[in-house]
Amino acid sequence: ALCESAFVDGLGFNITTAADIRKDAYLFGEAQGRVLVSCSNDKLAAIHSVWEIAGVGGSVLGEVDGAAATIDSTNFGEIEKLHQRYLTSLENYLS
């Protein structure tokens, strides 16, 4: 979901995973109730207020940053290139 969200506008991100959760589970877990929300820094306090009022937990993954996908300080490449690989993965696999 994170990369798919980044693909829409071609914007990169810089996130840090939780140390107490396996990285694969953190990045690819499909537990019910997980929602990805993007907001500007000036709206972050309002998002925290909504979490508190609703009685739900939440955490900040990171920030929109540049044009690359960066996870735990590792650059995984430019979003545009990742998007092209995503769009052509089945085609490339079958050829």
C-alpha cells in the first residue's frame, strides 16, 4: 500500500520500521484495521487528536521525501522506476 500510494504522484518516502516487529510483518502485514494516511506536517496534530478521540492506536511511519523509497536508511530506488517494474512485473516474468 505504501508504494502504491507513492506511485500516484511519484513521490518518495523515508520510513523507519518498528524494532519490535519483524520487518516483513511490519511492511507487508495485512491485519484488519490497518490504514495508511498521508497528511502535511501542519495536520499531524489533528490526526493525533482524531486517534485519541476515536480510541485507536496509530503511529507515524515517516515522511514523504524526495523521489526514492527509503526504509530504515536503505534506498530501494526511485519511485518511478519501481512503478515501472510494478506495472510490467507479470509481463517480464512471462517473457
